[in-house]
Amino acid sequence: MKTNYALTRMTFVQEQMHETDKKENPERHRLTKDSYEKQEMLDMCFRCADHYEWKKQLQYDAGTNRYYKVELNKMVKK
């Protein structure tokens, strides 16, 4: 398991700020939609994105300028 996540490297103050933001803006800290505009993804929590490896769960489509959830069967290696 990867142990060098952004969430594990936070200082106490950063952790407190992160927890406060999670309470005030929970949608920034978890993937709740099937697709996101590029700007929406830039506004998401980069620490959670690193920890939960969103880059493996989302795929960018330049034509629509959106990120889409990768289908589960595409994520599983055959």
C-alpha cells in the first residue's frame, strides 16, 4: 500500500484546515458525479485526489473538456 499520500504528509494545521473544508464543502473531497468539468476538477481537494488515486478513476476527454469516470470493467486488468 502506498504510504506517501498527501493526506499522510499534512501538518497538524493543514489537517485541521482539511477537516474544516470537508465539513463545509464535502463535494470537493469525494467523487459524487459521473463527469466533471475541467475547472471543477481543479477546484477539488488535491490531497484527496492523491490519496484515493482519482487519476485512475477518471479519464479526461479533450473534446468535451470533461473528466469521466472510467468503467469498472476497464479498470480491471484481464
